[in-house]
Amino acid sequence: MNETVRSMVEKLFENTVMNDETRALMEEVMNNCQERCADLTEKGLPEEEILAAVSESLKGMEEIVAAYPKKEENLSDADFTKKTQDGPMTFDPASVTRLVARLTDGSMEVELADEPVITVELIQSGDTQLTAELENGTLRISQRRVPGGGAAAGQSRPSSSPWDTVASSINEAIRQLSQIVQRFGATVVSGENRVRVRIPASCRLAVDIQSLSGDLRWHGAPADQLLLDTTSGDLEAFAPAGETMRVAQCKSASGDIRVDLDADDLTMQSMSGDVQWSGCAERLTATSVSGDLSIAGSYVEGRFKSVSGDVDLSVDERAAQISAISTSGDVSLNLSPAVASAKTRLRTISGNTHVNNLLISDSAPLSIQADSVSGDITITRHKM
């Protein structure tokens, strides 16, 4: 092992909280850098050029490593106690406009309240502690390391999620490493730290909830904007019938997503989990790398993509534009009897294409674009 390369990698991670996920990433980066160093040494390059090449390759990892929790100076016992409350807490809905949560291994459940107040219950154990405080209209829930606790518990999750960092990267090597991280992350789930929030029907909050390895559940509570983001946990979101959110985003890297809600603009993303949705939307986007997409609701514009999973869509008379893509999975569209015709563009390289009981017309109000490399494409219109 080249000691200088080892020091370079350790320097990259020196301010990052070490848990199973980040430790796996560090080991993978270390192995790749040492292999690159050995290859260049065999080619006879001088040590200065070898170290420069390894250093250059590490620059692409800085953004991914920066997305993970950082080590912070320990809060004093007195300061930490001031920010911590035990037992259920209540907040006046008139004073709250936003709900923001940043959790590491904590799970969170939000429900519709019977009482006219917002209630927060923190259930915690281990070497991290949950806090909830209201400041300038924002009800903020966070998870911090108890002074003297283990570093593996981590700090608050940064505002930029690992999903967004990986998705924006154009470096193929980085994307491969990030996928390895997600697979390791799936084993880190902990149910010891949990948050329960109850919101009355009169609230229309802007909600932003992120957890690194916990499950997220939104059950029956109203919201104007909803962002749910978990790296390795499962995600469920159900909203009251007839309540339409303006914007909703549900993201999980390795967990499954189940959603039943109405929104003007709805986005669902999973890397290796399945995505299921029912409800009503104007614009709907659902993607998964290796999971299946199952769409049973009503929408006007729909964009659906899976690399190796199947795409199964229900289509009614509200639909105007649909794009459905799968690299190796099948694409199936089940049209209601009210859809009489459609303009279609169907492409598959090694699969088969089937269209049953549907009039194909360039003047139809519905446009369907479906693509698959090795899967079948099937469009079926049910008879009256």
C-alpha cells in the first residue's frame, strides 16, 4: 500500500462522520486509488506523476463526500439541554408555516390530528438525541449526537441530499461508487429514534423532511408543498381525498415508494426500489433504476422511466401526453374505454410491440411515446 495515497484518501474523509455507509465508501475509494497507483507504477511513471494522477481522480469525489454529515464541535451539556425537550410538544398552527426535519437514522411519521394544535412526539434512545424548536415560522426537527456519544451516530443531514449529488454527477466512476454506497446504506436502518407529528386539517404547510436511513410515512395530513427524501428507508405518502398539493416530491435511493395523493406537480424517484402511485395529478414523473413502476392514478402529462424494471401504466381520458421508457423491462399501458384513439410512437430493439383495440390517429388528443431496448411494449384499450 502506498502510504502517501492512503494519507490522501484519509484526508478526503477526515471531517466526515464515520458510519457503515461512509466507511464502505472510504474503503472503496481507497482500493480504487491504490489499484490506480499500482497500475501507473507498473507502467514506469515517476512517483510525482502518479500522485498527481491519483489526486486529480479524487477531485470528483469531493462533492459526494461533502453530501454526508460532518463532524461538528460537541455542544456543551448546558447548550444541548436548552435545545432538547422530552415528551409531546404542542405548537400553535397559526405560528407555523414550514415543517423541516433533518434526521440521520431516525424514522418519521406524520398524521392528521384530531386536536386543533400541532403535536410533536420524540421517541429516542442510543447516542443521538432529537430536538424540535419553532423559529420564525419554521418548526424544525433535527437529530444530533449527544455530547460524549459515539461518532457513528452522525450529525444533521446536509440540505443537499446524496440523491441530488449523485444525480447531477457526470462522472461514471463516481456514479458506480454511489450505487455501492446505496447498497451498503440499505443495512443501516434503525427504528430506535422516531418522530411522530400530528397536523390539524386547517394547516397548509411547506414540508421538507429528509432522513439518511429511516422510513418516512405521511398519513392523511394536508400540505401545500411536500418533499420527502430518504436514502435507504421506505417511503409512504397518503393524503386526504380531495386535497390537492401544489408540489410533491418523494425520493428514496434504495427503498420502496408507495404514494396515494393528489398534486399539481408530483415527482417520485427511487434508485433500486419499486414505485407505486394512485391519485390525481396534472404533471407526473416517476423513475427507478432497477425497480418497477406501477401507476394507477389519473394524470394529464406523465413521464416514466426505469432501466431494468417494468413500467405498468393506467391511462384514462384526462391523459394528453405520455412518455414511458425502460431499457430491459416491459412497458404496458392499460387504457380506459373512454380513450378512443391515440397518436403513438413505439420503439423496441429486441422486444415485441402489441396494440389492442385502439385507433391510431395523428389527430388524437393523446400522444404516447414508449421505448424499450429488450422488453415488450403493450397497449391495451378495454372495451365498453
